Amino acid sequence: MSNSTSKNEQHVNQDGQAEVPVSDEQKTPSSDMNAKEQGVDQVESQYMEVDQDESAEGSEPEDQEVLAEQEMEVMSPDQILVELTKTRAEANKLKDGYLRAKADAENIQRRSQKEITSARKYAIESFAKELLSVADSLDQAAKVQIDDSASEAVGKMQEGLALTLKQLESVFDKFDISPVEADQGIAFNPECHQAISMIDSKDVKSGEIVSVVQKGFTLKDRLLRPAMVVIAN
């Protein structure tokens, strides 16, 4: 009983006032509050440091401009002239590079446009070359001499062959496919004629065409096939 009573008794201080005992659990909040306040102070100090760093970074360009102005004030007129000369040389170099790049771009554009136009203009070149062999066969068949005593069917076949050859020629004209001029007596032109042999001739001069072995053709202004000719010595 005496022990329990002593625990529940209130302690009396020197002033005669009763003191209420305080447990350890009741003391801890104050220490926790101090720790939290210290943590808040640390965070605030970190934010202040970041703000100071950002303000310092933001002020760097201004500081550099100020330093540049101060350097210009310190520089002599000769030094300023040298710096201006360097700056002008760099500007001229950049201008020259720009003009070169612009010229290259314009050349590429013109070259591309020319290639597109050429592709459209000569789109049927391969097809036209294949038709030339058909034209050769029809032309050779039309040159065959048929006796007047031949049957009527042969005559009609000859007429149909001539009509087919005429239709093919009209198609060639429609698409600007023209025969190369290679008549007898025309001067030999290596750009559109191909000589397969040379013979002595009294009818034509030397270097002129005697006969045509195979016709040549052009597509617009491009040579599809040279004319194979025999020229005089």
C-alpha cells in the first residue's frame, strides 16, 4: 500500500505547489516537433539555394553582355577595327556558303525538272523500238513483186498489207516517230547513218549514200535507230 500511495502522490516543490509527474510518452512530441522544424528549415534552405543558382544562371547572359561592353570600352580603336574585320570576314564566309547552297538547290531542281520532262517526252521509246521490227517486216512484204496472173486472193492480201503499213505509218506520225532521211545521193552523216559497206559508184559522189539496207527512225529529236546504208568510195 505504501508503494502504490507513493506513486500516486503529488510531489511538492519548494514553492509549495504540486508538481504533476510527466511520462516519457508525453515528452516525445516536443522533440518530434523540433526535428520536423529542422527538416523544414533544411528544405527551405535547399530551395533558397536552387533559387539562387537559377537567378545566377539567368543573370549570366546579362553579365556576359556587360563584360563584352566593358571589353569594348577597354579596347583600343585598332583592336576594334581588327574585331570588325574578323566579323566581316566571317559574315562574308557565311554568305558565300548560303549562296553556294542556294545555287546547288536550284541546279538540283532544274536537273530534276529536266529529267521529268525527258521521261514524259520519251516514255514510249522502248515500245517504239519494238515496233520498228514490225515495220521492217511489213515494208519488206510490201516490196515483194506479185505477178499479174496471181489469184485475186493474193491481190487482196497485197492490198491489206499496204493498208496495214499505211496505218502503222500514221501511228508513227501521231507519236512523232519519223524515218531518218537516207535517200540516194544524200551525204553520209555518222550521227544518224551507219555505213555497212563502201562501193564504187558512178551515179553518186564519194561519201554519199548509194542505197539503204534498213531504215532508221527518230523519236521526236532522239535517234531510235540509225539507218544502215551503203556509201560510195
